[in-house]
Amino acid sequence: MPDPAPALISLRNVALSYRRQKSMFSHEKTRIWALEDVSFEVREGEKLGLIGRNGCGKSTLMRILANIFAPDRGAVTYARPLHVQLLSLGVGFEGSLSGRENAVLNGLLLGKSRRHIVSRLEKIREFSELGEFFDLPVSTYSTGMNLRLGFSVAMETEPEVVLIDEIFGVGDAGFAQKSKQALREKFSSKGTVVLVSHQANFVREFCDRVVWIEKGRTVMEGSTAEVMDAYTETVRRESGLGAVS
């Protein structure tokens, strides 16, 4: 068996808490631990799935990987300076700028030259299917339109690491399928992708490896089939339902 690819990002015993403000019923600030003990690596060129039930800390983890949040405990190590793009419902663009202007700005932030990103603007506009909205302020966009723009920019700027946080359930089904196919083609042999999705079939098809997070802790990591089978069986058994899709 070949040696695993080198780690681009390593998380060791990572924990992060949010502070709940005082309320009319309490004069004390309380801490809520979104993550308590998470350890895993993101390896170069791999397609890594992050799974777990709602509220387990997946979105918080994605923001740590994108260097938006810093952990309260533990360590996050980057092998080198990385250009990382997070596609998430909670992360948008500059509302006063148009889609075109945001695409250029995003490309510059990812280390691309202005000439490079300008040369790809027409492809971004076409793939996003935004039409005349491409030249209107992003503040006029719906959530689905915002994610269309973000995904389209990522496809043309090719960041070293793409973090995709449950975006395929937003917007129309046709664009979701188009995006999945583009992701398969664009990152089939290169590029590093970390994917959060409740769509088990897509995780099984797309990901090389999976990390299972539960209640802010790493439960299991390994091959996609092994981890997905264990997770699916646990959810089925604890919920008393049939097979999990």
C-alpha cells in the first residue's frame, strides 16, 4: 500500500467554545463548547468528508480550517501558507460590490493575478447562470445566487483547498447536479477538497476518506465505506428508522 499523501492541515485536540451573553433571566455568561476534542489531518490532493449529525460542530470546524476561527485549546498546523476557499451559507461576499467585482476581489485574495481572474470572468458568469445579476450588487442576491457565485469562482480560481459546507441542498436541483459534476471533473485527480454533506450517496461517491464528528469530538476516521457504514448503522439504530440516505 502506498504511503499516504503529506498533511496540508493538521488538527490536534482542537476545542472551541462560544460565550452566551447574559439574559434577563441570568446575570452570568455561559460557555457552550462547539468542539471539545477533534484531531485529524487534511492530506494533499485528497477528498475528505466530514460527517455527523446537526449541531456536532462541522461548520465550526470548517471555519477553523479556513483560519476564520482560532481554537481555544489544541493546535492547528499548516504545512505551508495555503489559499483556502470556504463555500458556506454563513460566508458571503461584499454586498455593495457586483458579482463581477466580487469575483475579481476573491481571485486576488486567492493569490491570482488580476489578468488571470479577468480572463475567466465570462466563464464564471456563464457557469453561475446569474445573467444580468452578475453586474448587480451582491446585496440583491438570494442565498442560492450567492452560493452559485462562490462555487463558480472556486471552479475558475482553483484554490489549493476548497471547503464545501452543505451547499448542494440550496437552490434548484439542476444547478446542484451541475455543480457536483463540475466538482467531480475539476478535482478528480488534483486539488484538495473538504466536504460537509448530509447526502450520504455523494459522500460515498466523491470522498476518499471520511471523519465522523459527534458532540464536538472525533468518533472515527478512515476509508469512506468503513466510516459511512458505521455512521449509518449508528443513526439507524439510535433513531429506530430504516436506512439513512
